[in-house]
Amino acid sequence: MVSSTDENGLGTRSASVKDVAAAAGVSLGTVSNVLNRPERVSAGTRTRVEQAMADLGFVRNESARQLRAGRSSTLAYLMLDATNPFFTDVAQGIEETAEAGRLSVFICNSAHRPEREAAYLNRLEQQRVQGILITPVDPDAAALDELPRRGTPIVIVDRIRSTNTHCSVAVDDVLGGRLAAEHLLEMGHTRIAFLGGPNSLGQVRDRREGVLQALDIAGLAPEALTNVVTAALTVAEGKNAGERIAGLPAANRPTAAVCANDLLALGLLQQCVGLGLRIPEDLAIVGYDDIDFAAAAAVPLTSVRQPRLQLGRTATELLLDEVSNPDHEHQQILFTPELVVRTSTRRS
Amino acid sequence: MVSSTDENGLGTRSASVKDVAAAAGVSLGTVSNVLNRPERVSAGTRTRVEQAMADLGFVRNESARQLRAGRSSTLAYLMLDATNPFFTDVAQGIEETAEAGRLSVFICNSAHRPEREAAYLNRLEQQRVQGILITPVDPDAAALDELPRRGTPIVIVDRIRSTNTHCSVAVDDVLGGRLAAEHLLEMGHTRIAFLGGPNSLGQVRDRREGVLQALDIAGLAPEALTNVVTAALTVAEGKNAGERIAGLPAANRPTAAVCANDLLALGLLQQCVGLGLRIPEDLAIVGYDDIDFAAAAAVPLTSVRQPRLQLGRTATELLLDEVSNPDHEHQQILFTPELVVRTSTRRS
DNA sequence: TCTCCGGATTGAAAGGTTTCAAGTAGTGCG
DNA sequence: CGCACTACTTGAAACCTTTCAATCCGGAGA
């Protein structure tokens, strides 16, 4: 008696090549040939085997396959923050490119938590993925050296690392900060704020550095910059900062703000509008990342655009090269950001 | 001579339990015990084995482990659209719950493409994941029945399916549409538009249906509804629709719009503001999903909130139950949405 | 009729882990 | 001194697939 959910008559166990071979009346090697080198099998045998597979509901066991064949056909992207559209766009670029190379991508999310990142790295290494793309919580963590040393290539995305054990792709954050500040200086602002934090983030430091460079070039003292350190790069933190800034007396309130990312900028924008400030008349705002929502904001947001898709694509290409090309050499690629000017800084 | 990248002296091959056993001077079974039942191994032996593992850079081969042990310890979420914050929030709920159950989650993105969805389902089944959470491109696709029949449980997220071969969790979209429309009717609107499409999406149909119900209850004819069919639920499509609506003569332009999701609403909002319409005075707007950006929009958006994290959590709980509980019974859980009123509908 | 050839098929080995029955040594007790 | 235990450790089998050398077979050529 066979239960209704048991379509192959093997009980709970799922059909193996051996079962298929028995059902089709061929040897196990032939079944494998049908799967891997169908051209070597005569047409008649092939259809018989395929029929048997369909009848039994055969599903190839990837573990066994990988074990024997050595290779897997997946990459992973271990992303820093799945709720930030910047990273989902990067992921899209990765998927596109991987798909073209006939690989699947597993996306994992560390959510800024080092222990989750470590757990995923571990699991992915055990899984013997072909390689890992990662935007690390801490780009200087020692763990990032170990995997390549043991044979799993890693490409670092949107971060820079001093050691040359990996390829990496990133965008010039210092330049981005400078572009933002130069634009504001051109518009005549001299009291500028920089929002971003925590300071442990290299990106935040670099972007601030860029702003300072621009001030320096314009002959302004570093003290001209109001530095607002936030606890994270989120909309909520942007609102907090907005409250602080709007609360300042107009006389020494900055007239413009550069934000370390768009989420911060959107929060700032919303809070300031809510508190009655006019954007850009009372406060000009520049964001960073140019996520899709930046253009759709209350006041369309001027922002520093990063080539997000391109970042993902290039990172994946580097990884594919490292996997397949024995002469691969690690490269650090730096993209150039671009300022997109919208209403939030455009004096009417 | 050992090359600099070869830390274990085994050439390119990575160390296996056998190598560890040899290095530690114990049998292979003991190494396995250290890994799986450390309490059975004497302290001295254990440290010796652990030392050998560290020396050789041993990494457990998950394929072999799975092959022998039968079970894997991963779930997958096959999401419909990684760039829509709604789904990333659902994913977060899933990850939380899975983590508590000591499972990892692989996130895959079908990006609305059926062939990608099919490819991932295939791969995940071959991978023998414990189970799959999915927001399917087409909830009625026959393929969704096959996997559970062959032993991989599936839970459907944010969609409803007629057959009872799966658990599913969803939110009452008809009710959501009704809440949105009732609110607008209360505010005195009688010329209402519904934006959404394509019509192949059950959600769009249900939400529109809810709007129609509300009109009906209020004694309005279905013709009172201006039905704007969009090609997708994106910001860009919302802008398109905005252009169309703003172009209508004020006399028969709708005074309020219900959008099938927030992306659409944000696009509509932005375009209308750009074309000089005042929100909500000239056009009141209700979105759907209440993504974080809804509150941060130009005019904070009234929206129908869905319990996103809860959706993910509950779906995962159902899956975990199905995996571990032999008496599991499939359930269809329907959550209730909630209207969040903000400025975009609040008459000043 | 015999040999040779090539395509089709076969059978066995290998890959790294887990499991489990069986083995060993050491301890306490009578 | 021997026995029964306990605490560890061992070795071999099993999981499922892929690979590859070996075999088989029918037909072409001599």
C-alpha cells in the first residue's frame, strides 16, 4: 500500500540515480551520462531514462554532486544592510552578471552585525561556494584574510582594504564629499554642516574628509564645518539630527548640510520641513547614494550618485576572473561619483 | 617546498577529517565526535584534535555532511522583488525567526521573472534546503505543488492560493482597499481614482475590489471610480500616472487617489507636486504598504500598513512547524491591515 | 569468416562525512 | 584476582553522484 503523498513508491526517501537506473533498466552510469553528457547516450535509451526520472520524481542531489564533482555553481553576496536600497541595487548588478556566467547567487544579510557576518562566512565556506562578494561590517577584520588563504576567493564591495589579498571595488568617497561641498560653496554657502556617523565607518570619515578638503581649497577654516555625528545612517537618525539643527538660532545655524547618505538626508529633510524650515532657502541639503527615493522626496534631493549596478557588475567580474583565471591578479578598482543637482540645493 | 598560499601542506586540496585524524594521531571517528558530540571525547584528545584542525585550516565539507546526515540547516526565501522595501522587511522577519531556530536563510530574488523563479526553485530543491518561503510570481503556478509533493515544504508569503498543499500567510487586501476608500469618503471625496496594475496581480484586483465595496456601501456607482491601470508597481509608473491625472481638466479630475502600493503613490505624489498640484487640497493620496519612505515623502503619505515583519515571522514559524512536527496541518493565515493617516489626505 | 572500429553501455572506485556496533583500557568492588 | 562497569576510541559501512577504464556489440572492410 502506497500512501497518497508517496509518488515513487520508495517511502519517504527520494529517488536516486540508482532507482532511476533500475526503473529504466540501464546501469547507473548511463543515468549519469543522461544528466551530464546526453550526447553520448542513444536517443532511445535517453528517452527511457528521462521517462523514468519523471515517473519517480527524481531530483538530483546537489550535495552528492558537489562532493564528487568538487565544484559548486553558486556565489554569495553577503550584504551589509538589506533594507538600504543602495545595497539591493548593488545586489542586482551582481545577480545580472552572475546569471550571465551561469551561476546562482545566494544573498545573505549581516544587518551590520559582526557575529552574523562571521556565521554566514563560515557557512558559505563550508558550503564550498565558488566565491564570496561581501560588504563587510569591518573591512579590516582579520577573518577576511583567512578565507582566501584557505581557498575561497573574496571580493570586497564598496569598501577599501589595505591588504592586497582580495580584489575590491569601491567609489571615491573623498571625491564625493568634495563634490558635494564644492557645489554648496558655489551656491554661496559658508556655514555648512556634515551629518554622519558613527565615526568608525570609513565611508563617513572619507566623505567628511572630502568636505573639509573643499573648505580648505575655498580658504575656509575647518571650524566653519558643523560636525553632527549620528549613531547610524538611517532615516530615524536623520530626523534626530534635524531636530538638533532646526533648534539652533538662525544666526549660527548652518545654511547647508552634507549628509553621509540619503537615508539620513531624507530624515533630515522631513524633520526640517515639519519644523517649518524651507528647503533650500533656510537649509540646503545634499544626500549621498542617489537612491531612487531621493528623487521622489518632498523636495527632490541633490545627491552624490554612485554607480551602484556597475559596482556589483565589476565586483562579480573580478570574482569570476579570480575563479577561472589562473593568472588572476588582485585589483582595487575605484569608481568616480557624480553630483546630481535637484531642488534641495537649488536657490529659487 | 610549500608555496606561501598553501598552509596545510596538502597542495590545493583542503584538509579533510582524515587529514585531521592523521595529524592528531586519532581515528577519523574521533574527529567526527569532536565535531558532533564533543562531550563524548576526553578533554585531552579534544584539544589535540582542535589544535590539528586549526593547524590544517580544516573546514567541514557541508556537501559531504549533508549527503550523509540527510538534513541541511538552511531555509530559503525566494523573494519577488529585492528592490521593494516591503519585501526586504518581510525578509527581516524571516531571518529573525530562522536565526532563533538555528537555521540560516538564503535569500534569492526572482525579480518578477518566472524563469528565474523556476531556476531557483530547482536549485534549492536540489540543494535539499529544509524548506522554502516564497512570494511567487504566479501563485497559481503548478510547479508550486510539485516540490511539497516531492518532500520540500513550501510556505507562500503575501499571496493566497486555492489548493491546500501549502501553508500561507497574507494580508486581507480587500479590507485594505476598503479602509483606504472609506477614509477618503469620510473626508468628503466622491471622485476617486484607483491606480494599480497590471491586472494579472491578484493583489491589485483585491485592493481595487475593496475600494469598489466601499463605494458601494456609500451608495456610489462603480463608475464613480477612475480606474488607472499601470504597467507595474514602481515609482516610474506612478509618475506616468501622475502626468495623466494632472493633465485632466480640474472639473472632472478625481480629488483623491488610492494607489496599489507606496512606490506608485510616491511617484504620483512627486509628479503632481512638480506639476503644481497641491497635496492634499487638489489631490488626496493614499498609498499601500507603509514602507519607511512613505512617512519621509514630500508630503507624508497616508498608507495602508501591513504587518510586514509579522508576515515573515509567522511564515517562518509555519515552515518550522511543518519541518519538525509530524502532525502539522496546513494553515492559511490572513492578517488585518491598518490605515495610517498622514498629511497626504488630511485637509488643512 | 575474421578483424577492427566506433559508439553505447557498464561496473567499480572515489569523494568527505556521519553513524553505530564493536573494541580497548581503566576503575571500583567484591 | 577477577568481574562488571564506565569512558573512550575505533573501523567499516553508508549516503549519492561522477568519472573513467573496460566491455560489449553491430557493422564495415579485408
